[in-house]
Amino acid sequence: MSGNGRKLKFHIFRFDPQQPGDKPRMQTYEVEEAPGMTIFIALNDIRAKHDTSLQFDFVCRAGICGSCGMVINGRPTLACRTLTSKFPNGEISLLPLPAFELIGDLSVNTGKFMRIMTERIEGWIHANGEKVNLDSLEERMDPDRADEIYELDRCVECGCCVSACATKRMRDEFLSAVGFMKIARFEMDPRDKRTDREYYNILGNDQGVFGCMTLLGCEDTCPKDLPHQNRIAYLRRKMLGAARKVAASAPARIGSP
Amino acid sequence: MKVVYTDSLVIGGGLAGLRVAINTKKRGLDTIVLSLIPAKRSHSSAAQGGMQASLAACVKSVGDNEDVHFSDTIKGSDWGADQDVVRMFVHTAPKAIRELSHWGVPWSRVRKGNREVIINGQKVTITERDEAHGLITARDFGGTKSWRTCYTSDGTGHTMLYAVDNKAIEMGIPVHERKEAISLIHDGKTCYGAVVRDLVTGELIAYLAKATTIATGGYGRIYAITTNAVISEGIGTAIALETGVVRFGNPEAVQFHPTAIVPVGILTTEGCRGDGGLLKDVDGYRFMPDYEPEKKELASRDVVSRRMTEHMRKGKGVKSRYGDHLWLDITLLGKHHIEKNLREVKEICQYFLGIDPVKDYIPVRPTQHYSMGGIRTKYTGESSTLRGLFSAGEAACWDMHGFNRLGGNSVAETIVAGMIVGHYAADYCRDHSVDFNTSLVEKTIAREQKKIDEILERPQGENVFQLREAMQATMMENVGIFRQGDALQKAVNDLKALLKRSKNIAIKTKVRHANPELVEAIRVPKMIKVALCVAQAALLRTESRGAHAREDCPARNDKEWLKRTLAYWKNEDDGMPTIEYENLDIMKMEMPPGSRGYGKDNTIHHPDTERRLKQVEEIKKSKPKADRFELQKALMDFPMPEEYRGKNERIGVGCQ
């Protein structure tokens, strides 16, 4: 933990869309660095001492809840676990995550986006209406499979992958990596009874996995190091297979390559 | 005036709130959840280590069942818990976990055959049974007789919250995000909903409902350093308190978790010690066996936190610029185990401390963690004094934790209480029709609007950030792990003065819509009231029980203090809460008070204890052929919704 009392310069995006006449601008604040200081601590310090109108979102401040995604010196990441000591020249610029509705300053509406995404992909276990008896032994699962599902279930819906996605910036309706990772998670879960055909209906177009330009900003910025590249490639192959089957059953509609 | 009508209004979108909402929605009731934030960001997601339920699948939990879980929980509570509620809880927990499995939680599973584990600092090989392969496994946690804590790595709360929120989305339950309930609408007898402020537009909206459930979590943020999320400010508790009739049960029962990192107070899970991690001092010496030879690092949380503090007071802490701390050593668990089962811990160490727990010790110190106290309810989850108001999870004093909660029992409570309280809240909606008195609604909104106007219009006054800091400082200094009468009195005096000052807050940012300073100005006076209840209740309780440790009154005193504190705010202008007590009836207890088995037992017993113990023995003798269920029923029959009454199956023993 370093901290030499140096002065940090925060250049922060300011805009209140509800304030008539307000225009987006950058504002600079000076903060004295403290040992172990994170962007979370610094922003609260700025709000309490310099500018009480500054909007930002934190909840867990421990890198767990995904609330505090923002663009820090050009890179979308979680602010709460970013130490100020990481920036040798003490200049830190903060912008709200692009691709989400702006609430004000650094606060964006990821919640609305994620709810719509979950509804769109039906991001829940489709058990085909089986009624479970809660008194009986649970259905068994291969221990490795459980661990693999957990790997993908670690997504915190912070939105960094969405903000870092060039395809999403070109196509507003693009599902984005967060949606792909969710599908990949349910697809490998034996409790979800959906078929490839059903996943194809969600993913199998340009707004889905075929629209991805494979620039992999998602892989580069994911704070949880989820295997985006690997899973997107997997889903593409899988969906290509599904597409062939669909084509075989209804050639006139899909056409052949 | 904007009004939203519903049947079941749930304030709080964490595990407890969502699970209540699912149960009322399932019964065909219109249901709305209010949340400060997107539901998946709730503090439930920070629960790392696991959820207790006696599934008894892993070999180290063979023989575990509801009875053992019951006994551990009662002992853990230092006999402060409501035993009926604990029975309901331990019986429902296995069903809760199985339902969550069905909804998608990737619980870690039993793998048949040999595996190496660390127990008491030694490598030990255990052999999992073939027949248990693929069932939900469990890890060891503090204060339990059996391995019982089910988990997904150390992201248990996260996977649970995602599964439950996804279920709520599947059911089409609306979550109104960035909405804050700032006052309940009530007439002193019945609750009709809440006045809600939209945190984006600033608009005040009346949400009217037959049943209103508060599931807003704990009040850790009244302390300067806490493991709690920044939203755990006790506002739900406070708006209940401000009704003047709702009782705040056991406010003084505040838990300090042994292992939060220094200085920021972020939690490292009890799973670290459950999986074999050790606590060490400045000399690298493992000190816990000297204090607690039997349970060592895995004594109950309150005990470990006190022993750590004692040890630091002996000069054995590690000096740092943030004060003394101790070491948590998980290096002996090995890289593979840490990267698989303690991943969040590894990330937290890496990002916040710049260390690798595979090689380095983790600097830790006991830190405020959990609020056992909360809105006092009946076993149905309904307030004991305001009809139509329910509460569940950490916000409630249901009361299954008494004076100390066991690790793994909190996320378990959120789901179980969600199921049970959701069931009773749905019954309430079915059985009651409500007349909404629009003039009452208008009056309540106008009162809240006026308070906001006054804050915005006041040209000069108190700085809200400074008030908050002063409140947090006095709570840290005077209402901590070890407590003393004079320090508690000082906290009460400080807080009384702060409450007065909080009536004169002026803010710089004058806008009515999204305005973080206005949010603070609305919350801080409420938080000070909650803090005052904590400090005053702690001052008055002249005994030590569970997490409430009075150095000037070190004995647990059942004779005078086997009772639950009930704080309430009688008149709006009162400068102090009114405190009453509710006796715990030993003659109805299945498990009469005894020793928890830590240190020297200096309990001052209640005369009923001996009588009840005799009675219990007689009942047991009179039924030599009874199985454990019949015997339990004879000792203490407990209420239970029919849908959750079935016996729980376990591998190898069936439903026995």
C-alpha cells in the first residue's frame, strides 16, 4: 500500500440530463492521496468535501456486486477496487460507461439493460414444468459440471463488456457478451431443458452471436476474467450446427451457404 | 399525487425480499418489489461462505439433522433466540436449498472417494461415500457440531441472488429500482404501504398495499468500519421505528466478524477458517487453541472476535498505521484449493491489499458485520404491533439469532424467512380487505414533502456528512466488541446531541431530482435514531450475552436478562427511544438455558431453568419409544405452514 500524500487530479465527466440547460463537461478535482486509497474512497471524499452534487454508484465496494463500472483512464472497469496508486502520474479521468442510459455524471442505468437482457434470453432455468418435491433428495449433478457452471455464473452484470464492445456501439439491439455468457451458462446446465433450436432462436442472427466482430473488448475488460473468447466461439459453432439443422428442415427460409 | 396500488409490497430486493415476493406472486397476488439499486446488486450477493442446511450428504456431516442444527443455533444465540422460529427455520432450510438447486444455484457437490482436507492445521484424508456422489456437499463453519454449510466456492450469496432474481423475472415480478421508501403509511394500527421517493426524478409516490414487507437488511453503516455494503444503513428499520408503534427488537445485538481485512473492512469468509485456515499473531503463533482448546478458530463468531481482541490487548497484535491487527493464514490450504474454493478472497487480497493469499498472510481484525436486531415480528413475520406490516431477513428480529448469529445462518434465514413470511403475508392478503383512507395518504405525503422542502430551503445549518461521521465515530469508539457503562453513556449523549443537530441540516445542492446530498439528509437523521436505539439498549442491558459483551457486567444473567429488548419511538419529537422488554419463557423452551461450552461458565441461572430441565427429562422418560419427531413435538410443538411440513430425506437414513 503506497501513499505519499501526493495530489491526485481527477477529471470527471459531469452532466445532469434533468437539469435544463446543463451541458456535458469535464470537471477537475484535486484530492490528497491516502494510503490504500481506491476510486471509491476518493469519489466519496470529493462528494463530501468538494461537490455534493456528484453522482456515482457503489454498493458492496468490494468488487462483488458490479455497481461501479466506469471508464477509468479510457478503460471500463470496477472503480471500487481500483487503487489510485496504480496511476503513476496521479491523473485520473472518469467517464460513465457508454452504451447505457445516463442517469447523471458517472451513474448509468445498467439495471434496466440487464433486466431487458434477462427477459430477452429468458435467463432462468427452463425445467419444462417438472414439479419438484422439496422433501426428497435433490437431483444429482456431476461435481465438475457444478464447478464449470459456477465459473460462468460469476458474471456480476457490471456492463464493462457491453461498454467495451464495438459491435454494440454500431448495433443498438446487439445482445452483447453479457447475454452470450448467460446463454453459455444455461446451455451447459443439465437442469435447463432448452434445445439448441431454442437457443438458436435467441442467438442465431446478427443481433446475436453471428453479429460479433470478435474484437473481444469483452474478454479484455471483464473484471471477473470470464472466458468470453472461448464461449463465444463455442456458441457460434453450436449455433452453426443448429442453423444447419434448421436449414435442413426448412431450406427455403434459411437458404444454403 | 401519484399512487400505485398492489397486494403485496416488498421493500428491498435482496434475497429475503425477492423470496417473499415470489411466494406472494405464486399465490396470485399482485406483487411489487422496491429497491434502491438493481436487485442483483443487493448486499446478499456479498455473502461468501455458504448457507447452513442439514442435508448430511458429505461424510463429515453424517448424522446431522434438524435437531443438531437447532441445538447449534440456540447455543450460538446464547439462548436469546425464539425457539419456535428456530425450529421452523431448521426444518425448512433443507427444502430451501433444494428449491434453489432447482432454480439453478450450482451448489458444490460431493465427489466420491478420497480427498485431502485440512483439519486443525493437519492434512487429513477423508473418504466420501459412493452413494452420496453428486449430492450437495458442505463445508465446516464456526459454532457447529457438523459440517453443514452448503456453498458455491465463496460466491454463495451471489449465485443464490442470481437464481432467485432470475426466478422473480421469470414470474414477471416488477422490481421498481432506484426507489427509496422514506415513510410508512399507517394509522397506528394498520400499515397501508409506504411513501416512496424516486431517487432519479425526486418524485414522491404513494405505494398502497394490503401487506407491506420490509426486507432492507441490516444497519452496519451506523459504524465507521463495517463489512456491510454502503446501502446497509438501517433505513427500513428506521421508517418502522418512526411509526411510533413498531418495536425494534434487540438493537444492541450487533455481530463483529473475526476476519475483515485491514483497513477497509471488506470481509474474508469464515470459509477460510472452515476449510482449515488459522489465526496467527505478531510472532506467527497460532493463539486460538490457548483460549478455546476445543473449537479453536471455529468457535462461534462472537467468541473468536473477543479472543482476538484480548490477544491484541496483550500486545500480540501486528502494529500498523491503521492500528493493530492479526493474521489469517490460509497458505496451508494450497493454491489449488484457494483458487477453486476461495476465489473471491483471493481477488479481494489481490486488488485491495496487493498480496497473494497462496503465499502471504492476510491482515485481519474483527469488524462490524451483522445486525441480529431488527423489526420485531411474530413467527409469521408480521409486526407484533402494526397489522399488515411484515419483515424478513436481516431487517427483522424474527428472532432466530438471539444475541449471536452462526455463520451460514444468514443467507439461510433470508430464503427460509422469505418462504415462510411470504406464505403468511399471502394468507394475510387473502384474509383481509383494506380500505385506503386517501386523506391519510395525502397527509403522510404532505408531511414528507414538507420535510424535504425544509431541508432544501434552509439557507444555513448542519453539514450532513459531518453528522454522519460523528455518529459513526462514536459507535466505533463506544459501542464495539467489548462494552462498558460509561462509554455507552457517552455514546448515548453524543447521539442525543447529534439527533438534535440533525433537525437543522442544510444542503448545498438544491435540486429536487437526483441529489446525493439530499438522500443523505433524509437518511442520516433516521440512522442516528437507529444508532441511539443500539447504544441505549446496550447501556441498559447490564449483562453479557452473545455478541453483547459488557466488561463491567461479564456474566450472562438469565435471572434478570433472559428477555428481548423492544425499542420504539413513542412520539415523533422524543429525543430518545422508549425501551421495554419481552420475557423469554423458559417453561416453553425445548432446550432450556445451559452452557455454550466456551471459557468459564459464569451464568447466573433463572429458577425456571432447573424446573424446565426436570420437566424435559420427565417428558423424555415418559416416551421411551418415541422417535425424534414425536419427542420433539412433545417438548415443543411449533407452528408451520402446511406446504413445508414434510419430513426431509437424507442419503442413507431416508426421512428419519
